[in-house]
Amino acid sequence: MKSKVLASLFIAVVIGCLFSAFKPQETGQVYFIRSSNYVGSLVNNKVYIDDSLVCHLKNQHYSVHAISAGEHTVSVSNTGLSKHTKSKPLKIKVVANKNNYILLSSGKQLTTQELVESSAQELLKKVVATTNCGSPK
């Protein structure tokens, strides 16, 4: 009788561990928005999450990326003939099932800025979704 109870308890623990090991990773969405910029408008921007290139983004476009919840660093650089320096890194906190909106701006230097949802929704109406974030053609 004692061995049946121990065996049942062992099986319950193993099954519990298996289910927790296969729990889907929680993710949030990060939107990168590149709206009307006259400076460098013909040049694609390279978008980075945690120093990994995730997209080549054209002017008047946006891209969406699902990433794991937690703290991440985003930055941008250009693909033009000038120096390919990255913007200052921007730390963001991604929350599961929530959206983060990042505005990419050009001027004397490239910048990234986190937006509130209401501002981002207005900008998203004016830009086009990027379906292919691969290398520029």
C-alpha cells in the first residue's frame, strides 16, 4: 500500500514537471514605427533588439515583433553611405500580451523613443506594415 502511494506521488510530480517544462513562453509585441522623416528618407534603417538585427525598415513603414517578456534593449542604425553608428540604446520592459511602440527618428542623429498607445495608433494609420524584414533589395 505504501509503495502504491509513493509511486502515485512520484508520477504526479513527474507529470507536473513535464507540464511546467512545456509551458509556452510569454511574449509581448514591439512595434517599430518609422513615419515621415525627410532626413535619410531614401535610406533603410536597421532595427536591433538586444544587438540582434531584426529588420530593415523603410521610411513610412512599421514592423511588429513578438519577443519574450522582460527587459530588452532596442536601437537603430542607417544603411546609407555615412557612418553606420547606432542610436543610443533604449531599454524597454516588455509585458506578456501587451504592446510596446517605438518611434524611429532621423535628424542630426538617429533616435528611438517609446510612445504611448494613443500616439502610436495615430501614427500607425499613416504608415504601411512591413511584411518582409529581410535585407533591402
